[in-house]
Amino acid sequence: MADKPPPNPTRIYWDSCIYLDFLNGDKPYQEALQHMIQDWKDGKTTLITSALTIAEVLYVKCEGKLRSEDETRRPEIEALFEPPATHPQPN
């Protein structure tokens, strides 16, 4: 039987730099960020952020490899700001 998520998951605030580090995938703490994303998808944590962070990640040119204009990655980026229940679950 699968573990049920806790009734009141831990809240974790992610600023734009954390989202961009995760999306760029080139930081030494990438494994920890992957773990947090998985916990979020599993309902064990709640990632919270601000409207400003969403704007920065989606629309502002940022330093590094990821650029907001990279439309091929837009669905992946937008999915990070949607409730995890809307994500397709792997089989």
C-alpha cells in the first residue's frame, strides 16, 4: 500500500533563483531540488512562491543557460507553478 501524504504538508518557499537553478540543472544541489519536487508531486510538501517569482521565471531574461524565450521548455516551466494533482503521473 502506498504511503498517504500527510494531512498538513510542510510548506517550502521557492524564490526565482531556486526555480532557475532547478531548471538549469547545473548546481551541486540538483539532487536535493529533485527530491523536493518529487515530495511536492507526492503531496508531502507544498511549494509556495510569489507572483513576482512566476513573472521572473516565465518572462524575464535570466543569466545562465535557460532563457524565458525558450518556448520548447515552456510547458515544463509552467507545470512547476500548477497544483501537482494536474501533473501526469508516471506508470
